[in-house]
Amino acid sequence: EARQLRQAEAASMKNNRKKKEVIDLTGDKKTTGTKKNKTNNPPKNTVKSAAAINAGNAAASRTNNNNHNKFAAQKNTLDQTHPNVRLPERLSNKTKEEQILRCANRVKPHVMAVDTLLRVLTSVRNMPDNAKFRIIDRTNGNYITFVRDTPGAEDMLLAMNYRMISCNNELRLERHMVDEALLYLGISALEQMRMTDEYKEGKRLRGFHAEMRRVAKGNGSPDVQRGGMTEGETAIRLGFLSKCPKEPPEGRGAWVNVQLGDVSENIVGGSVKRRFDGDDTLEDVLNWLGGSYGNEVLDKIRGTRREWCLCDLNRFPILPLDVEKHGKKTLQYLGLFPSGKLGVRLSDDAWRDRKEGSDTSGGFGIHGSARGLGAASRSMLH
């Protein structure tokens, strides 16, 4: 009996183990009793392909971007974070009169833009039926140079009821949109801008750069080489060059560059350079400059008039050099060694009218550090 009881107990335990093996934990009703639980098996080590790795990284990146966008959408606005800050109103939302006056004030330093706008508006007022004056080609070279990129110039035309026609890249003023009151206001505002100091200074600079272009044409141009320079001018230039020291060989000395006018003007032939030794003087540089461009440049730099000035462009702010006071100083003392960059600029009233021995700075700042080993300070060069 005991043996039968042990056999029955063993059979019962065996049946219980079989029942546990057929328990379906996945909820799949098709699982049979012969299947074993695969969750007890250890996972297999599989190697992922590069495409699978890239796809996973892309999915993770999209998820991060979505979370970032949700966070950014929840950020507070400027009105919430700074309730007392008020942005200025857009110019296009102001009245036509205020737009015209403010645009005219912005454009006043730009001489050619003021003159061009005044000529256009005057032509429209005198001949409003002529479509030639009411259509402006935005691809025109003069318009691109003097009007399109000038602050306030094109905005003033838009305030005059010109419309932007994108398909033809032009500004057009329809005949029924011509407003005589706006034209009168715009012309009056531009005429007043011609009386300002900014416009007059811009006019002087434009005339100065015109002279610089004329002077630069004599620097080795084909016309001069074909005999355009007189014998007297040739003798004067050769006399200046005969006073210049011998140029050091390549690899020695310092390069000295001289630029006529502002670099942004892109004056053809307005830049020359030569090597000098550190113990050469400023007078040697002036003789070389006279041999390159003639005595006109030196006459306007020297003397009591001093219409033009020779400036050290490597210093900030730009330092004008008194060529009469420092003509015998070496380039190293003046800070033009081991390299020098000089420019011929238009003198302002203070520098032109300064008398010998005066302590005034001539409108240029006297503060600044010395440039180069053994160079004099900025205050000593005034």
C-alpha cells in the first residue's frame, strides 16, 4: 500500500508539471501543451547591420526633436517675460508724411542718392503722364550703386506710392497713385537735406575721390606711357625718384603701401608699394610718392593749405602724419617698420587750419599705442 501511495504521488506531481508547461502567459489560444515556455531560454547574441543602427539613431533623433519643439512651444513670450519692454512701431505702419521725413533724414549723408531721388521726384511732378519717369528698373547699374542699397532711399520711393513689381524687378508708380502733396513734401525734404553738414561733407568727399581718380590715371597708365605726360612732368618725376634710396632686395626691408582715397572706392591705379629700410625717412617715402604721382599730391599735403593729409592706416584711430615736422624721422620711429600702410585722405577743417606748434590734435585723436619696436607714441607724432 505504501508503494502504491508513493507511485500515485509521483504520478500526481508529474501531471502537475505538465499542466504548468501548458500555461499560456501570452494570451495566445493556439498554444498547445507540447510547446515550452521560450522566456526561460537565454537571448541570442545577434549582430545588427549598419542600416539598422542608422535607422535607430534617426528614430531617436526625431523623438528628441519633437520633445524639444514641445518644450520650445511652451516657452514664454516677450510680453510675458518683459511686460515693460515695448518694441518701436514699424516704419511702414506710420503716416506717409513721417515716413518721407525720416527716410530723407537717413539718406542725407549719401550725396548721389539724394541727387538721384530729387531728380526722379522732380521729373514725376513736372511730367506725371510720362510713364518713363514712373517706372524704375532695379537692375540698372546706377540704381544699384547709388539707391538700392542706400539706407532709406528705396523706402522713400515706396512711401511715394511706388510698388514693387517682382516679376519685372522694377518699381512702378501708377498714374492714379501720383500724389502731388507727397511729391511736394518729398522734394522739399530732399532740398533741405542738401543744406545739412552731412550732405556738404559727402559732397567734398565725392569731389576728393574724383581728383584721386584723375591723379591715379598718371600712374603707369597706357595713355601716359604713349606720351600723355609732358617733358616737364617727366623731369619732375625723375627728379623725385633720383632722391629715393636704393630699394632693398627681396626678403629685406619693409613693404610700404600707399593708397589714394578710401579703399572702398576701388580707384584704379590708386595703390603703389615699395620696400624701404627701417632707417629710411619719411622724406624718402614722399620722394617716391612724388615720382609715382607727380608733385600735385605733395603740394596739397605739404605747405600751409594742407588740403590733403598722409595718414597711418595701421593705427586706430587713423593717425595723420605731419610731413614737415617728421620728414627727417626714420620709418621705425614713425611705426612704419616692419610694414607700413599709408593713405592720402581729405583733411578736415581742424587739421588743415592747425598752426605750427599748436597743441591741438586737428580733429584726430592723439591717444593710442605705439606700433613696432622703438616706435614713438601717438602723442609724440602730433
